[in-house]
Amino acid sequence: MPYAEVEPEEVKARIARGEDVFLLDVREPDEVEAWAYPIGVNIPLGQLGDRLDELPRDTTIVVACHLGGRSATAATALSEAGWTAENLTGGAVAWAAGDEE
């Protein structure tokens, strides 16, 4: 696997500590409209290849989607293209479930 998996609670802790976190949300706009990550930057997976210039090279990119499948695809592609990427384990479902606890 060319990327690391990261749990939602770890990403939330990084944000709380003030670390520079670039959270790339690869879901479709209607999914983001229904529920958005608090600091997510939305670039749908199908547009990612055309919008790579919008991504930072000097920051780890945490890639997220609804359950973790599309983000794994994006994290693989980004890692193979030279970015440092992590896949958010469980996606939006896991992130939101942690907020309910």
C-alpha cells in the first residue's frame, strides 16, 4: 500500500493541535452539500487529475470520502505521483460517528 491509513480521531487531534492539515474530500458536490468535513477541500475524484495544481506539495494530504473506497483510490494515485497522502479510515461515516460519542 503506497499510503498510510489514518483514523478520524487522529486527524481531529491534529486539527485541534493547530497542525497544518490538508483534508481532500473526493466526494461529489451533492454529498458535500448534505454533510461537509469541517476543513475539507472538495475536489471530486473524477476531477482530481485535472486539478492537481490545487494540491500542496509540502503538506501531507489526508484524503477522505464517504466510506474510504474512493479516497483509497485517490491516495494511491497521489502517492504514486509523488505526494504524501493518507487515507481517512471509514470516511465521513466514521468521522461523524466519532462526533456522536
